[in-house]
Amino acid sequence: MLCRILSGRQARAKDDDVDTDALPLAAGPDTARPRRSGAGASIGDVPAPPDEAFTVLAADGYPIRGSIWHGEAHGPVVVVHAATAVLARYYARFAAWLAGRGATVLTFDYRGIGQSRSTPLRALDAGWAAWGALDAEAVLAYALERWPGRALMAVGHSIGGFAIGLAPSSVRLEAIVTVGAQFAYWRDYAPRSRRAMVLKWHLFMPAVTAILGYFPGARLGWLEDVPRGVVRDWSRMGPRFEASLETALDRAELSRRHSATRARLLAIGISDDPFATDAAIARLLAYYSGADRTHLRLAPGDVGTAEIGHFAFFHGRFSQSLWPLAGDWLIEGRLAGDAPGRIVSRSERRAGGA
């Protein structure tokens, strides 16, 4: 699919509630940014702003907006796929750090979220399948078109790690890193938290959505507002993603797309993350049957902290301890010999579907 860029204005982002609007812009569009020293993610304690904003049209015409940090001229291109109800700017500090290691990094908001919220949510019935098959696909195809000949890679957080494989262009990926990636099948939740999570996400969230036509997450302090289609998918999710959807997209084709991916895939799970248990990550990895898969399990104590959970991997305080796991996998093609955590499983690619 040919993606059309609609705007190339430069942009700024926030991360960890730090406003970068007062910072001068760095390099312009398509200008290689010099490698930064140290962590490479910030000027002092403030994250480096993106070099450029972009807008692409998905196959159905919906505009998807995001930001770009330029790395080295011949470095890989990495597309970051967000978690549900999380703004793309949440990953700005990580994106700038990865650009400091030489990658050109793109973040984007799914339809209905952040900068890609261009219609009232009550009028938007988008679900997880659309976020992957349409929105992620639009950005991956744009990256392939704009930087031909450069290695294409992806990072996926939570549902973002599954959405990657829904995009037809994921077959062109050379490497993937997922963090806490799964698709919210309730039986895979951590036993100690399962009851509360089912009540919150599978009962309360859809009940409120049925009344309002969308889920007002921002008003309730539960991250961002969410389209009703995503709420429907999440609350009704079973052991097979494609069998649990209400979608006009071909379910069998959605399943086959994951198995067509041939990338080196590192799936990172955190022991205090109640969503991404070993069982949940194993269920995700079974879909990526065509990939070389490594499942790495971390405990907070492995990096000298009390907690990490589902979200904190991308906090700036882990730029020296956790982010190199992703950077080494993407840039160097491997985990460092002294990488924290333990390998749960390694699986080489095989023919056939999931």
C-alpha cells in the first residue's frame, strides 16, 4: 500500500510529564542526528524532542499521526507500537535514546488516541484489529517507502506487540522487541490479581462504555479514552484472538499474518506485571511461529529496583539497565552476555501457521 504523507511539520513531545516545548528543535526532516554520548536520551533531565511530525493515511482513509527521531543515515528504522490507551509521547524518552544508538525511530497514536483522535469517539467503532491491520500497517508501509534499503524493525508494548503481526508489512521486519506483550485473555492474568482485573477491565469498563459509547479513561484516571470497539475486544477476549473479534476483516487471514513474520523476536516479560505472565507471553509467541523467538523473564530485583510492572520499562530511570536489552537486540542483533533476567524459552522459526 502506498502511504501518502500529509504533513511534515516539526513537532515536540512530552514524556513523564516533562514539557519539551521550550527546547530548540534538533535536526530537520531526513537529517541524520549525531550519536549522543551517554544514555543518549535527553538534554539534561529533559527528553530530546522529535525532529519531525508525520501524518499518513490508513487504507480506509483514516489519518494516523506520529513523530520521528532521526538516527544515523544508514541505521535501522524502528517503529514503536504503543499499549492500549497510552499516548505515543509516553515513549518519547525511549525513542530519543534509541535514536542516540543510531536508529531512526517512529512513534504514533492509534486511531481514537492522542494525535490520531480526529473524530468523536462515540462515532468511532475501531477495535484492536483495525489498530494493527490498518494503523500499524500504514506506519510500517510509510517507513518502508520513505527509507528503502534500510532495515525495518519494531518495538511493541502490551497489545502493541500483537498489533505488529496484524500488519501485512510485518513480513518485512528484521527484528522485533516486545515488552509485556499479550492480548488480555483473562485466564492468563496473574492469579493474585485476576479477580480485580476481570472486574475492572471485563465488567466495569464495558458497562460504562455501553452507556457512553466509549470508555472515558482520561476522566477516570485510567490512562486515555478508548473507542468502544477496543473495549469490546478486550472485554470479550478468549484464548484465540481472531475468534474473539467482531470485525469485517478476515479472521483466518489475521491469524496467518503473524506466522508469516520472519523476524528475530525478543519477548520481554516482567515478573510483577499481572498482564504479561509466562502463559500470556507463550500464547502470544505461538502466533509468531515463523519467527526466531526468545522469551526473556525479568524480576525487578535483577536490576536493583522494587517494582517495574506493566508500564515502567519505558521510564527514563531504566535507560541504563533495561533499555539496552532492546537496543542490543535491535542494533547489535543479540542480547549482551551479562543481560539481566533468565531465558524462559528459545524457538526457531518453523513453516506453517500458528
